[in-house]
Amino acid sequence: MDGVELFLLGRTLMKIGEEALPTEGIGQHSTSVRTVLIVATDVRAHPGSAVGEIAARTGLPQSAVSAAVARLRQAGAVVTEPDPRDRRRLLIRPAPEASSRVAEVRSAPIDAALAAALGGDDPERVAQIVALLEELARHLTPQALTRLRS
């Protein structure tokens, strides 16, 4: 596997992950699931950040970050509070406790989306691939990106 193949695999896995997320009852939003997940990941890694700081780290426009924060706040995934040093800025933190929506998203199985992507419904094959993905996830945590950049 070369770098291009790895990149394309990552995009494919990302799309399968998006398909596996429960979307019932959330309505239409102008912000993509991918943007929301990128912002949520950044907030978990850097609690107490402002929208501009998240935008700088992620490369997303501030308007997209603001929309993602609004969706995350509505889902109970984050809380916001005024910056005590500059009351014009809001600081974003993960919610102290996971809301029912966050718990639902975190517990959603990937099996059906993975089976659809594989083009079959062989539960044994799906289980094997899920196990391989879980093994990969144990080794490639979000901290791997930090190590890559240093």
C-alpha cells in the first residue's frame, strides 16, 4: 500500500463511518456530519477553545465551526461560556456528561454500513473486518496525528 492508497482508504472509511451514524430525528442542517465530527474531535483535544482557534487548527471556516458548535450544543455534546478575559469570545468545552444523543451516536454499530460497503451480508466477514478496524484503532489513536506532526 502506498500513500495514495492509504489516503483513499481513509476517505472510504470516513464515508462508511458517516453512513453508520444515526440521523433519525435530527432534521436538515447546513453543516456536514464530517465538519461536526472534526470540530467535536478538536474540542475534546483542546477544551476551552474559541471558534477562531478551532478554525485555525482545523482549517475550517469560522462560519462552519460556529454552525458545528451550535449543532453540538443542541445535541448536548458541548457547553459554551464567555471567556473571562474577553467577554466577547465564547469558550467551548465538552459537556461534563454525555447527553442521550451523544450516547446514541457513540453506541451506533457500524456493521450494517460496513456490510453495505462490502456489497454483502456475510456476518462472519463483517465481524472479522470490524475486529481488524478495532485493532487498528487501538494503535492509531488521535495522538498519532500529534506524533506525525512533531
